[in-house]
Amino acid sequence: KAGVTQTPRYLIKTRGQQVTLSCSPISGHRSVSWYQQTPGQGLQFLFEYFSETQRNKGNFPGRFSGRQFSNSRSEMNVSTLELGDSALYLCASSLDIGRDQPQHFGDGTRLSIL
Amino acid sequence: GESVGLHLPTLSVQEGDNSIINCAYSNSASDYFIWYKQESGKGPQFIIDIRSNMDKRQGQRVTVLLNKTVKHLSLQIAATQPGDSAVYFCAENPQSYTGANSKLTFGKGITLSVRP
């Protein structure tokens, strides 16, 4: 069974631009969560989607948004990019929403802002 | 949060020895915990999970122990191998009164270095 797939693996942008990252969950998984990983803050929760609806949101500004499609694939968007947005963005999927659901991660998209 | 990589605490063990990686969690309402392993250039890889109604769970070469009294979680790796070298994270899923969610709060990572 294929794992979580994230595209692209690497991305370089400049300040002020916007970016869209894509995530394909494990087949059959319906919940998708996004995390940001930086050396300074570690792994931080961005948001979670289930049944095309955002179910939970972390403490990030409104420039960070996402969506989920009917096939459970998800995208996240960051607008007006800032230098501090440079990070590894990780997508995780789980079979269902709720506690006791192991989340499985992709290898992430490395975003660099120049 | 804490740094990933150079500024993380490091545990150095001899190949073949047992490793014990410790984690203190903060939320007494958390009832589900996961250990992840992250190798360079990859995403976190699920190792093992445990629910709060258990105090021990075993997998292949790994054992997780949960002490809810002192909010402590540990991961034991038997016969540590060079391939076990990575950063290890514990994660907790606190109970939520706003409805079901899968949000994970990650602890400080620990770098495990295996000496040949």
C-alpha cells in the first residue's frame, strides 16, 4: 500500500509570493492533517481536514489555509510568504478522525523563502 | 517547541545494547500517545502507540511504557542497531471537548546515535 505522498518535495519562493502544497493520503484514509516543522519550533499542528471540512486549526495566521477534496486529497496554501515560513511542511493521514487514530506522515515539502 | 537536529539532546548507545528514550508530557488529559522516528530527509515514521488505559505495550524490538502518575512516557529499543539512529519524538493527543480531532502535540525530539 502506498504511503502518504507529498508534492513537490522542494520549493523555493520569494517573499510576497504564494504557494500551494499537495498531499495524497494513504488509500482509504479520510483524515488529513498538516504540520510545520522548523528548527526553532519543532513540529507544530496547522490544521486537520475530514470529509472536506476543516475540523481543527492550530495557531497560525490566516495566510495559511487548506482544503480537502472528495477523494480525501488535500492542499495547503500559504499567501504573502514571509522569510519565517521557510520550513518542512508535513502531511499526515489517518483512517478516521478522532483520538486513537495513528497518523502516518509523508516525507514533506521543503519550502525555502528567499 | 525545541530544535530539531543540532540542538537536540543526544543519546549515544553501543550497537547491540538496549536504548531507553524518555519523554515527559504536559497535558494530564492526554489519553493517546505515539512514538515516531524521523530519519534525515524523511517524515516522522510511526513506531508504536499506547492508550492511557494501558501502562505497557510491546512491538517488534520496541516497548513503550506509560506512567500517568508522573506524566512520563518511555521507548525501549532492544538490541539497538545502526539503522535505529534517528531523531525520536513522542506525541500526545489530548482529549478535546470541542469534538473529535486528531491533533498531535509533539514533544522535544531526542537524537539517538548508535556506535558501531
